[in-house]
Amino acid sequence: MKEVRYIVLIAAILFGTIIFQEYRVAQLSAKLESNSVNVDSLQNELFIKQTEVGRYEVALEIFKEEDSVGADHFEYILNTQTE
């Protein structure tokens, strides 16, 4: 009779552990999905900013060709007086 009790106790413990693990997997899956959405959003924002930086770089190169003194002064201000 004791063996049956032990078997039932072990089965109950295993069942509880399995249920808990399924719950944790569901929680982690939801968190992973949320993080994936955040990563996608950040990648989109990064692409926009990289494109903008590229446009400024091209504009600065054109500015250097048209007014090298002004472009040099702009770079000086950019590198020394801004953060």
C-alpha cells in the first residue's frame, strides 16, 4: 500500500512540474514575441537614421566642393562645439 502512495505522490509531483514548465514556456514565448516586435521596430528606426546620416554626408561633400572654407568651418563647429 505504501508503494502505491509513493507512486501517486511521485506522479502528482511530476504532473505539477510539467504544468509549471508549460506555464513558464508560455510566459517566455510571450516575452520573446514582445522582444521580437521591439527589435523589428528598432531596426526600422535604425534604417531611417542611417539613411538620414548618409544624406547629410553627401550634402557635406557637395558643400565642400562648393564652399570649402564654409564646409571646414561647419565641420569644426560640429566636432568641437556639439555633443
